[in-house]
Amino acid sequence: MPALTEVLVVGDGSDLLALVRALDPRVFHVTSATPAEVATLLRHRAFHAVVVDLPVGTTDLEGLLHQIRMFQAVAPLALFGVVGDASLAEHVLAGHEEISFALARPVSGEALIGALAPCVTSRAASADRVAAVRIYFSSLERSAWDRLATLCTEDVVYRLPADDIRINAEIFGRAEIGRASCRER
């Protein structure tokens, strides 16, 4: 059975949440969250798409884009879309690459499926990527830190998986990852 497409719905719009949950459960797995919960969820789970349900009357486009940029920093591979009033939905896509889709209320199931389709169809990995992932996990299992570091690009950013501020950190660059692994030995 193929993996499910993970969709995170942000906001408390019960109409949108009901519509997303009505999508085929053999294809889509839906999680709902408040805006305050999103960053934590994105740090601990992988989502293919994040759909932000804007409250009726939302006009702060810059605030919305700032919030989505912050979410994208945590989940750069997820597709981000918004659902809102027709007037806002028109303006959201105009020159804002952060947003993959903007749907106006009321949203139809067909429009939502069309917006989420790239998540479903683009999940096949190339043979090179599959090989790199296998080498990555093999290196982890064997504690082959030097080999693991060679899989990273020069500009890699590694976020230590911790919520505790005392050990929450980011490591920038392949050379720093190599030095950090040497200190752990």
C-alpha cells in the first residue's frame, strides 16, 4: 500500500476541516492544528502539504506571509496553501512564491484535490535519491560520521531535534557537522 499524503490544516474553520477529512482516507491523512501548534508539529512530523484556513475578514497579507515563511523554514519541502475570502485569495498568489495555492471560500472538493495533487504525484524518489538515503541510514547505523558528512552539501543546515533551549541549536555547513561529530566521540 502506498504511503499516505500527510496534510496539516491550520485554523479552526470547521467547513474546511470537514472537507479535507472527506478526502479519500486511503490517500490523505489529515491533522488539524491551531496556529500556535504548527511550529511544534512541523518540527516533529513530516507533512506534504500545509493548508492555512484564514479567518473571515483577514486583511493582514504581510503578517500571513511572514507566518508562512516561518513555517517553511521548519518544513521547506511542504507545499503551502491558503483558503480565505475571495478578495484575499486573488491577492495572495500575485507574486508570492511562498504560497503554492490560494482557494476562495466556499471551496469545492475538486478544487482542493487539484491543489493537493502535486503532493500525491510528486512523491516518487529517483534512484540516486534512494541510494543516497540508503547510504545515509547505513552510515547512521554504523556511526560512520565522516561518511555521513560527505553526503551533505557544503551549505547544509542541521537543526538538532530538541525543544529544550539548552540543547536546541543549528549547525551550519558540512565542516561544522564533521567537527560536531568529532566532539561527540
